Amino acid sequence: MIAPMQVQVGRPVRFEGYAEDYGCPIVAVQFSLDGGDTWTDYDVSGSTGDLWVHWTFEYTPERPGAYCLLVRSVNERGEASPEPDIAEFTAFEA
């Protein structure tokens, strides 16, 4: 879990991290802001099984409220992370 943070409505917030699957290449890092109902892929083409994959995700909240970003990786066998990482943040009006 990533430490909760406060962000401003209308200003982008950037998340970044690393993914690794112990020798099996990562083919996608995915993000969800709707509890895992839908996932957005981050392109990690060119990754190899012996390297960590660095990813970034930027999001601009349009309304005040609490948000929960889920992040998971998918390996070349099509297996997704068993438990996604979680980044919680609260957007407020300036």
C-alpha cells in the first residue's frame, strides 16, 4: 500500500513504482480507479524477465472525494498479480 495523500482537484497527481515477476517477463502493468471492474494497460514492451519494470501513472481528479487506485502487473503467461497494490488519495477544492 502506498501512503494516503491529499491532492488538489484539477491538478495531476503522479504515481510511480516497479514491477517484477522473478524471472517471468512482465507484459503489462494495469491500473484501476473503479475497484477493479476495468483496467487500463501501461505499455511495458521490451521488458525482460531479469529486469524490474518501472511504471508511471498520472491522474487528474475532476471532483473532490476519496479515490483508490489499484495497480497490478501481468506476466507473459497472462497471470495478474494476486493482490494489487493500493494507493488511496483524497482530492479537495483549492
